[in-house]
Amino acid sequence: MTDELADFRTDVRAWIADAYPAELRESSINFFQAAGDVLTGHARRWQERLAAKGYGAPTWPVEYGGAGLSHPQARVVNDELARADAVNPISMLSGMGVTMVGPTVLEYGTDDQKAKHLPGIASGEVRWCLGLSEPGAGSDLASLTTRAVDDGDNWVLNGQKIWTSGADRSHWCGALVRTNADASKRDGISFVMLPMDQPGVRARPIKLIAGASPFCETFFEDARAEKADLLGKVNEGWSVIKRLLQHERQSQTGGGRAAAGPVETPQDVAKRYVGVDDNGLLDDADLRTRLASHLMDAEAHGLTQARIGAEARGNVEVTAAASIMKNSATLVAQTRAELMLEVMGSQGVGWEGPGFSGDELASVRGWLSGKAMSIYGGSSEVQRNIISKNILGLPETTQKG
């Protein structure tokens, strides 16, 4: 680490110590759950301080609400926030904004689009969803049929999207639509941005097995998107969405925290439920071995992420390698959930009632919802196809169009 970066770390640590509300240090607030609405009180004050510092999107230019930091500096900020057990809620508050829409607008957007959309994302004030998959166009996204018809200064949209995360709570939507019905599948597609608060947009939550409803089906019925909010060129939205999906996979390669306060490690949870032997070791040799294997996998995943960042020398380029890390992150997260359920025994399969703690109920719900990780952001099979083609150089075997 350079002296300059070490000095920066000292400054960031001091700023967090001064800015992070003391009331949140021992709080059990779950920012992920709260992010569906506007934060209040101490949590709101923390959000505002992060936004004013530009830490909601630290590598973005200052004029768009970021802090203008290098990628190594941004890692320092994240490290110091984690060290202080301080959650940065802005990414959650913006929905798909910080991780996916914003980076794509930075690459493909006009100056007017950047000025219009990025500051609200960086502050966490504007929440975004994405209208991509359809009932008949999932992994084969190019089969989409939602139409956008030219109407002077606007596009008029008609069609249905599904799995639109947070659509019922979002202010804006980035939608992939067909603007030329006569072109081949991957041609004639455009990416438009439209406000959700209009008569032609209707979002309906889909209740999932875990009990929550983060996903929606969204209907466009003569919805309108301004021509000025077309991202990229007309009929060239496939290039835009491929880049956006790379950013999505990159955002799904870690395990960001959602709750403030200290976090109990898997090994501590196991010792509490299973017990320890006379030497203080987990009193189940087989479980101990499998837990150690999981912890090594998690450590290897984190070290690989760090190595990729270090090798990039600050120029972090989102590539097909994100598909490898996305599959790895899925395996680590799902294995952890399985182990925690096993550790808790019958207490880990409760659904409701006074006989279960909040952590126990969250564990079974997390296990159930985590099954979706193998599908969202492109299924594990889709990621393997990307890896085989773009990294290993194997022949294209998927449907072309």
C-alpha cells in the first residue's frame, strides 16, 4: 500500500468514526428490509452523510453525486465501513441503480442523461427496477415481445415483464423493448428509461416461497418513455443490455451486509447450537470438517476477488470473469445457508411463532430465497455457457439469433 493510500485510509476511518451515528452501532436495523421505504431518524441521517460525501457511488464523478475516487480508494472505503460494522444503505435504496443502471448510463448515456439520472441514484433518493425478462423470454431474452412504437417525442410501450425486482417500489424502470418487429431476434431491440408513476404502468408483486415479494410482474399499457431517455442507439439495445448484465453479475459476486451491528460467524453459531467438546472444538467432527471446507471456499472466493482487483491496477474492467465469480458466490452463499439450517436443527426450520428467534426465522427464509441465486442474473447454466465461449474459447452451442 502506498503512503498516499494509507493516509487516505486514516482519513476515511476518522470520518466514519465522526459521521456514523452512535445510535446505529448497537442497532439491529435491517437496511435491506427498510430500503423499500424512505429511511428515517438516525438511519436517514447516515444516508444523507454518505450521499454528501459521495460514498453512495464512490468511483462516480463528483458532478454526478460520486466522490471521484479510484477503485483502490473505493475498496478502502468499503473496508473501513465493514471494519466499523457500518452498512452503506444507498446501493439498496437505489434498487438496481448503483450496481447496474448507473454504470451503464455512465458508459452509454448522454451528458443530459447522466445529469438527469445519476445524482438521484448516488444519493439513494431514486429507486430503479429493470424490465427485462418476460413470460416467454427468460434465459432467451432476445425473444422478448414488449413493443415500443414511435410517437413523436415519445415511445409508447405495450407488453408484460416478469421478475422485475422492486417494481412496486421503484421510481424509474430501465426496459428492454422491441422497436423493430421485422429485424432478427437480437436486432431491433432498444433500451428505454421510463417513470413508473404513470397511468400506463402497473406492477403486481409475486409472492415467493420465502414469504417475501421482491419480484413483480409489470404490465405496460400505452406507457410512455421520452425519446430523450433512450439509452444508446435505436435498435442497438442488445449491446447495452449485454453490458448491463455484466455489471449485474459483477454486483452478485460478493456477500454485502444488510444489517447494522456485529455479525456472528458461522462457527460461533455452530458452537452455540451444537456445543463444544472438552477442548473447545465443535462437538461434531463431520460438521466441523464441512464447516471448515465452507470457510475455506468463502476465503478463497474473497481472495480471488481481491486478486482480480489488484491485477487490474485500479482499472476495474467488468468482463466474462464476472460469470465465474457469480457462480462461486452462489455456491458459497447456498452452502452457508444449508449449513446454518443443519446447525440449528429443528429450530432452523420454523416459519412463525414464539418458539423461534428472529435469527432462526431469518435463517430458514434466507435458505429458501437463496435458491433463486442459481437463476437470477442469468442462471448458473447461462454463466457456464459464457465461461465456455468467452474464456475457454469453446464453440458456441446455444441458440443463435
